[in-house]
Amino acid sequence: MSKGTILITGASSGLGEEMSRQFAALGYDLALCARRTERLEALRSEIAAAHPDRTVAVKALDVNDDDAVFAVFKEFASEFGTLDRVIINAGLGKGAPLGTGRYDANKATAMTNFVAALAQTEAAMEIFRAQRSGHLVMISSVSAMRGMRKTITTYAATKAGVAALAEGLINENVKAKGIDVSIIYPGYIRSEMNEKVAQRTKFMVDTETGVKAMVDAIEKRKEKALVPSWPWVPLGFALRNLPMPVVRRLM
């Protein structure tokens, strides 16, 4: 018997792909979407072989296409009858120091990570408000704790924005309407997005370990969680509160 249905965006690679595997193993049916449908089909086949009692539906989705976001979310909700959890995970890691001629890269990251996340949040919340139930999960980043330098300045700003959207819903007390909201702040977890820097970054953990910490926090419906908790809970506190010269040495 299914524990419920989870919609995951950006499910064709990285954290989204591994979350799909782990949530299927926990007994959830899955609504998976991403641009690369061939990767989604391969993932569906893999999950079907490992967990034949699970239902996995896949759809192509470019989260920068607003109309498609609303249409795909509604289609999944209609097909499954309900969406119990939506994980807004799709993201982009492009970036360059501000003022160095790469506005195109920074804008692409801002549009995908924040504006598209807003569209996904609107689409999910419309469904949850109509259902009077649901669990919205926003994947932010530890980089959202403070303004970050150089190539991740824009990325960090978008992840801070994503967290603020979710916190606004918490402030609205949507929990009283049956809707839980979780903000997940992953630390350095190896994925396709960061594979070029993975080997030289402090505190990096492998994908399976990092995603297990994410899944555990999501299952507990924590409002805010820095994962893995070690070293990111103390480091997160430090990032938020220490003087900027010290933060520069930490990150």
C-alpha cells in the first residue's frame, strides 16, 4: 500500500534523482518531472525493477515555462487523485562574479532558481489549498545563510529567496489549513551540478548519504533543516552570525 504521492521537480539527475529512489524505497508513489525525459524513463524502469508495487509517473517539464508548470502539476494531481507532497528541487548552478560580463549566466540562474520556483510554489499551493492538505518542500541551500562571493553570489541570493517564499507561508500559518511547509538547506552534497568542484571542497558528502539526511528531515516534516546536521547546523549558525571577514574564511 502506498504511503502517498510525491511530486519531485528536477528529478532526472542529482539530488532529485536520488530522492526519487529513496522515497520509492520508503513506499511512496512518485510523480517525476524534468526536461530530460529519457533520464526519467530510465529512472522509472530502475525503480519499477526494485519496487514493482510502486507507481511512478513521468512528464517532461521545463520549469521556466509557467503554463507548463501549472498544467503538469494539475495533470499529476488529476491522475493520482491527490498530491501529498511537492518537492521544489529543480535548479541551476550557473554564475559569475557580478560585473564581469556574464549577466546571461546569472539571469538564467535567477530565473530558474527563483522565478520558476515561485511558479512551482503557486501551482503546488493551489492544489494543496483545494485539497486542504499537503506538504510543500523547498530545497534551498546553506549558501542562503549569507551573501556569498564570486561565482555563487546570484545562486546564493536565489536560494535565500526560495527560503523566504517558504517562510512567508509558514508566517501565514498555512499549517492551520492542513498544509505543512519545510525548508531544506543542503550542505555540500556531491551531484552533477557540483561534480567539477566536489573533490576539492571541504565537508562534501556523497549523494546517497546527503540525500538520506534530506529525506529524513522531510519525513519528519521539519520546518527548517540544515543537512547533514553535522557540520552544517553549527556552521549555519556561524554563517548567519559571525562577521563577514570570518565568513569569508569559512566558505
